[in-house]
Amino acid sequence: MSLRDRDLISIQEARQAVERASEAQKKFAAFSQEQVDAVVEACAEAATAAGEQLARVAVEETGYGNVADKIIKNRLASVDVPRAIRGMKTAGILREDREKGIIEIAEPVGVVAAVIPSTNPTSTTIYKTIISLKARNAVVLSPHPTAMRCICETVAVLSRAALKMGAPEGLIECLNHPTMQGTQELMKSRLVGVILATGGTGLVRAAYSSGRPAYGVGPGNVPSFIERTADVRKAIADIFAGKTFDYGTICSSEQAIVAEEAVREQALEECRQQGAYFLSAEEIRRLGEMVFRSGATTPNPQIVGRPATMIAETAGIKVPASTRVLIAKVEGVGRDVPLSGEKLSPILAFYSAANLAAGIELCVRLLQYGGMGHTASIHSQNPAAVKQFGLAVPAFRIAVNTSAVHGSIGYSTNLFPAMTLGCGSPGGNITSDNIGPQHLMNVKRVAWESRAVEHRTIAADQRMAGATFAAAASAPPAEPLKTVTACGGGAAAMPIPATNAASAVPMPDRQTIARIVEQVFAARGIPRGGAAAAPGVAPAAPSSSPQPSAPPSAAPTAAARKVEAPASAAPATAKPAQAPSSAIQPLVQAVEFVSENDVRSALLRQEKIYVGPKSIVTPSARDLGDSHDIFVRTDLSPAASPKGRSGSE
């Protein structure tokens, strides 16, 4: 089988696995809280029973760490994590706040794509599976190729236990042909609800760029500060316990000791007493070149998770057989000082600082070089110093008077027990939390009204004219007549029924228009048949002329309102009896130009706008005016319509 064929097989396997998991999750989502908890407990018990065997397989396959510590890590995932989430609600109603009127309901994210590293393969598999199932999700695990056998064996243990408790087939899936291409196919699948990515920086970036929600982790270049009031002997014991735990494979293991000058010599002596070997300048150079080959920023896999004696032998350094930790006394931080970075092995840098402020500054520099947002630790009996350190250091887990490893993962502290530690925005992660089931479910909220909403009774077309009109329309009319002003000038008192004033723009019949115009002419001393009315206003015919009749109660239809004009321009098909054309002169003058503001102003004043075949109307004015029936056209031919602004006359 060629490498390319292996990649294609891996891609197809990822697609099929996520499809099976998605179908299984739909069934699992209907499980009650009691059923979900029963599945989780069964998986936890099975993993605990198989913990030692799985630890042995992991060490044999990867060569990282040691069996005793991997058993502890497995138990953290199979005992401590289930204990921490026991009683946590992840199905149905989570909370009811009657005072605020809010109900919170749990919803699973669906399928969790879990990428598993080679450094902590079995414990991470147990941990990610349990928190995924607790939130009613399915999980598809993508093993690191160098740890495929131990991860798949762990998945088999968990899957058998879940099936015995009635979990649907396919709820826990594992890729048996892992490749980077297969992992990428899994992560970008639309069936994946969220990614839990544990691995190198490149893998985490791939998870974030997959297009799916992702929880990643960042590197941890953990400084451990020994303040002048510390119990130095216990501080060194804690630091060594963390640094040698599974030979430094956990990212939150200590990478550097920063001792305050007042306790520097005591700290150095305690290091010697507890099994440290101090490297010479030449040995520091040689070891630095081996750990970070060709200037790389990630450690050489050949030294990761190996005991100090084996690393020294590989580097050609002779050390006592009792050596637990290799220590390099250095100054400075950065590429020029290779051992100032994250080493994932029992190698420590050693610094001294003049005082608390200088120590904090040095710890910040170490984190900035390769561990932003991850973990730091301080050993001190001074609460004020601890608080000052906590406020200043850019790490989201600060272990106090304990091993940084055991404290950060919740083994020796009351932090949530976890194998995935978020580094927040400084570390390029979405969260700074220890990841748990609460991060793998959505929360639906049902909320009752707590503050009354204003109910508006003004018609939609009038509300669009603006708040000023809404306020005016809600007030009772001061007199029975309202003023209607056509665009371009002219005003007339027009009776508007009170019931129509706030709900629609009224349109009077021809007799009313004629009467109003007659009143205006008389008030201004204009003789009948004299000067034309103000532009845009439809005047009445002379009183001696017969007026068209219309039922007083009949409201004109929308179509009639759009084309209504003086009787002389009425179409031949109009139903009401019309006066002779010579009896009424066309006194309405169409406006030349209409903008959207003109239309809104007309709506505000309850006006109509008279337009003719040569009127220029902007497109926005035309759309708004037509939708609110604001235009009255003086040309009744079927083709008559106002021109858009871009059109020519």
C-alpha cells in the first residue's frame, strides 16, 4: 500500500466514522440524565479497571514517561474527573431562575472531534471521552500515529462499557489509520460540533483554521518562583515532583526555577540534596543543541518524556545514576538561551532575582517566550506576595505551594481535573478554563417578559414618516379640519374623520376637493376661472359647473387613488357621471422633482404628491411613494409613470 493510498483510506475512514457518530448522537441526545450518567459511570469503571494495562501499553508503544505515573494520570481521568462531574446537570432543564424569569436548558453540541497526543495518550482518551459523553455528545478520536495502538485499545474498553449500558452503536469512534489528512478531514466535517485539539502548535492552528469551533491548548513554559518566605525544602521537592512526573510530558510541568536572591543558595543546596545534576557551561551548550536541533523552538522527540540519566547519556554527559533532574544555571531568555524554553523532559533552567519585583519580571519574560496564558507557580508564605504575583503574571493557572503539574490539572488543588488546559487569548485559545462537559454543550434560555413593551397603534406607513409624526398622530385633533399641503405650495382645510387620522391617509372625493378650492379662492379674492391654483393642489371647478357625484360613504380604491385627478382628466371608463370637459379646466400643476425626503415629508403631513409625465422622481422616492400610495398622477394614460432620477425627460 502506498503512502498516498494510506492517506485516502484515512480520509474515507474519517468520513464514515463521523457519519456513524452523528447518527448515534441523535439517539443519545434523547437519553435522560440518569441514562447518561449510567453510561459515563460504566465507562469510568471500565477505564479504572484497565488503567494499569493501558499505562503499560502506552509506555511500550511510545517510549514516553513511566508506567507508575501514567497509571496516576489514567486514574485522574477515570476517577477524579467522574467524581468532579457527578451530579452535574447536562440534560433537560439546568436551572430555573424564577426571580428573573429565565429557564436554562442543556443542548449537546453533537459530535466531538478529539485529537489525542502521544505524550499522554490513554489518559487524554479517557478524559475526553468521559466529558464528551457527559454532555450527551458522540466522540470521534484521532490518535497520534505513534500512539495508535494504545489509544485504540483504550477506546475499545470505553466503547464496550458504553454499549453494555444501552448506548447506541458508533457513539465512540476511533480512526484506525490516522494520518494528518484524515485528521484534517475529521476536523473540517460539517457533522462535527466542536474540536478538542491537544498536540503541537501546528495541529492546534489546523484545528482553529478548520472552520469548526475548537478548543485548543498552547505550549507551557512554566516558571516556578521561590519567594524569600518560602519553605525552600518543600518548594524544591514540589518542583522536582512536578518536573519528574511522567518525565515531564505534561505541558504544565515546571521549566525554570526563579529563586529570590535571599534564598538562592539554600535553593541550590536543596536541589543538590534532592537529586539534581548541575551542568557545566559546555554541557549546557551541548545539551541545548541536542534538545533544540537547528534552532527549533520545539524539543527533540528523542528526549521528550525520557529520564534525566538517559538524556544525559544521549548527550554524552556523565551523571550519577541517582540523578533525577538536569539543571542549567543560565541568564537571559530567548533563542540565544535554548534551555530557557519548554523542554518536556526532566531539564530545568535556574535563575535568581534580586527581589519580588525582579522575580515577577523574569517569570513574565519566560511566559512571553513560550507559555503565555498557561501555568506558573509560586512558593511563598506571604499572601501579599502571592497576590502581587497573581496579578502580574500572564498565566491562567497559578499553583501556590504545590507542584505546578499536579496543581494545574486539579490533582493537588480544587481546580477542575482536566487534561486540556486552555490558555485564553494570550495563548491563542478561546478559553482560559480547564475544559469540562460544560464547554461541550450549548445552553438554551427561555425568558419571560420582565419589563413592559410599548404597544404602538399607529399604522406602519405613518410610523415610517418618523417619531414626530407618531407623536402628532396620537394627539386628538384641535379642530375638525386639518391642513393638507401639496408639495410645491398651497394649503387647504380638509375635513378628516377622527377615526382615519391615525390609521390611514384619507382621500376626499371630487366634490370635497372642489368645495375646498372654492373656499380658498374666495378667501384669497381670486375670481372664479382666474389664476391657477398653487402648484400641486387640485382646485375645484367654478360653482356654476356641475360636480361629479360619488357615494359619500364609498372610499376610493387603491387603484383609483393612484390615478385620481380633476374631472376633466377622468378616463372614459370612469363609473361616476362626469361633467362636460369644457366645464372644468385642468388647474393641477405637477411637481418637477421629487426626492425621498419629499415623500417622507408628505407622509408626515398626510399629503398627496401630484406628478406628471415629465416629473423626475428618484428611485428611492418612487419605491417609497408607491408603497404608501402617495402619488396622484395627472396623466391618466396607461404608460404614465414618474421618471427615475437617472432618466431623461
